[in-house]
Amino acid sequence: MTNRAAHFVDWLNQRFIQQGAPVQFSHEGPRVAAHGFGVALESAFQPIIGAVSGRTLGWEGLVRPHSLAGESLPVVEFLDRFATGDDMARVDRICRSLHLANFVRATPADGYLFLNLHPRHLLSTRRHGEVFSHIADAAGVPPQRIVMEILEHKTSDEAQLADAVKALKARGFLIALDDFGQEGHSVHYDRLTALKPNIVKFDRSLIAGASEARRY
């Protein structure tokens, strides 16, 4: 672990202790944080490949929960425990902080970090990106290297979602749309114009459909 990564882990622990959050980030192991809700969380990084260049543009941080005994837990089941309000905001921030800590430790200095962001989280807070901007600054990662990836889930207020995304952009974060064109998620076509994302990740079904159409 580099000195910067070690310092950031210490900074995170102090911050969460002050907030009374039941979490302890670990210096040991490649990507591990012990979580006070009875699970351990790890980061898994999926490379993001440019469609034209074919080169790795960045890495998407994905949470992998385990029981304290080491048994893998379903991600959706874990996240659904914290589906609303302050609990959701705290767990979301813990996961993003974990990915950021491991990104600093394990990846090159010129790639982007993609972080999934459920629309319901953006509707649950009014300080969009304010806290995480401080966390990214402590990690030494500029917001221009962090891509907030808006998941495909529908919301009760798309206008509020657009305002939240605008606030994130104002803080320097990049915005991506996930699984654009996925069957059953027509909401993405409206979001494309409303959110004006920097990056669009096409769903495989859309690409497969285009390839099939070329046969006729």
C-alpha cells in the first residue's frame, strides 16, 4: 500500500468514527473493509473499455459483501436492507469510499473511477456531491476522474434527479448513463436529453439488435 493510500484509510476511519458509523476500513488484505452491520465488504473492479479505441478507460467499482465467516452474500439482498433514508445514504457513501480507497491503492494514475449511483439516493439528499467531494479531495483524486454512473431504475421525480445531476456536474464529477437501451427501461431516452451525460454505456441487447438488423 502506498503512503497516500494508507493515509487515506486512516483519514476515512477517523471520519467515520466521528460520525458514529459502525465501519472500520482495514489496511490488511487487498480490498477489505469490516462493516458493523455484520458483514465485510470488498471492492471488485471491472474494466471499462472504449468502444472505438479498445483501450481501458477506467474501472467500475462493484461492492462484494461477505458474512464475517467469509460466505458470499447476494449484493441486491445486502443493499435492500438499506433501501431508504439515512441508512441508504450512509451505506452508499461507505461503498463509494471503499472503492475510492482501493482505486488509489491498486490502479494507474490516469484512469477513471466509475461509481454506481442509484437514483433513489440522489432523491434522498439535498447536498449532492458535497460530502463525497471532500472524501475525493482527501484521497487526492480530482472529481474529473470520477464518473457517477446513474443506474437505470425509475424515480418518482425525474426533474429532481436532473437537478441533482446538474449539482454533481457543477462540482466537477462526470456523469454516465448505465445500460442505455435496455429492454423495458425506456426512461433512458428521456434521461439522455435531460441529464446530458458525459458517457453512455450501451446495453448489450441494443448492440445485439443493431447487429441483427444489419443482416436484412
